[in-house]
Amino acid sequence: MYKLVALDMDGTLLNSDGAISDLNKQAIAAARAQGVCVVLASGRPIEGMEWALKELNMDSDNDFVLSYNASLVQRVASKEIVRSQTLIGRDAKAIAAIAHDLGVHVHAFSRRQGLITPAHNYYTDHEAKINGLTITLADFSELDDNEEIMKVMIIDDAERLEAAIAQLSPALYQQYTIVRSAPFFLEFMHTNSNKGVGVKALADFLNIKQDEVIAMGDAGNDHHMIEFAGLGVAMGNATEETKAIANYVTDTNNNSGVAQVIEKFILNA
């Protein structure tokens, strides 16, 4: 029996309108009533997840959440940290310098300052809007080397970002976990931070075995947890690369694919 279900938000739990369907809500509630631990595992900051946690009644101290692509794993109510592995200001400076040289935008999440960027741009504005955040303009070269940074993102339109990615040094992939979470988002985390590591840390904390875990996602930043899980699920709207590594492909996020998996593998198993 599956005991832990880890759900990506955008493109997975949420439909194209950014909402949680009634079918998804009902299936999640039914699984939880059977004692299954359901958690959100997103690239979003916790502020951008709180509304969904509340809507799903997953906001108690017996609930857990994985934010910033699981750079932070914590209890929802008390914010007690189960696992944290983050970057520092020195990393943000280096990545921002690379972004500047490649002619693309950059922003980052600072523990102290929140969402920071050197200059306003469409993609940082989008990030702020979907997560209910304010933007702090900051010269990255002036960041304290040891300031705690949750993650750094190179951001731009898909074509420009694609060109920038092609020019990244292979050595960068040894220094950071680098994942593409959307056509316009490339995310840099600590080498020991990704959704797979985060889900494993939570499973270990809860004494849940790897083969008792389901993970669902649609994009590159979900690959680590899909590969870790006993049942790794790709959404019907997922990238082809994501579908290729999954054990199972469900329906799309607009057709409550999450609910269909919970019904098939938990409620009707």
C-alpha cells in the first residue's frame, strides 16, 4: 500500500486556471482519510503554496510541505524544518554574472529579503504575481557572500533561455542542481537539493519505504522525485522527457490526472 504521495503544483495538481479541481480535492481527502500522507512538492516558495495547503486542509502541524524544489522541507503549521540545503550569496553573485554575460534575466529567493532581482522584468513579475510576493530590487554584486539563498533562477523567453542554456559550462552542472521547471525558468539549487532528495528525506523521517511512495509531476524539476518514487507518475501534459522516465502516465492536469492516480492505486487498490 502506498503511504506517501508527493504532488507537484503547477501543471500537475493545478489546472490551467491555477485552480485545484473538485475531483482532485475529493481524492486527496479520501486518501488522507485512509492515513496516506499527501504533500505538495513545488518549486514555489512557501508563500505561494499556503492557499493550496489551506484549501486542501493540509495546514496542520501533522502536515508537511516541500518548497523551493525541496531545498526546504518543513512542517506546515510550526514551520519546523525537517531538511534544509540552500545556496549562499556567493552563488547568487556567480550565477547573476553568468546571466548578465548571456543577456538573460535573473532572480533569486533570499531567506532575508524574499524575491530579489537586479531589474524588473516580465518573468520576475510573473513569479511575484503567482506567489503573492513583493519584489526587492538588489544589486547581486553587493550581496553578502554568506547570505542564505534558497535558489537562483535564470529567466527569459523560451528561445532566449534555450540559447543561454546551450552556452552554460558543463562544470556548472557539477556545482549546482540545475533544472528546467518551465520553458522560461532555469533553476539553480544546492547540489544536494532536488525534489527526489526532499521526498526521500521526508519518507525517512516518517519511516516510509521508497516503494510506498508515489510522486507526480510534469517537468524537469520533477524528474528526481519521479525517479525516486516506487511509483513515478507523469501527467498527460508532461514533457516527453518526463513521460519517458515515469512508471505510469496519467491524464492531464486539466482532466484531474492526480485524482485518477489516487483512485486507481490507493482508493480502489
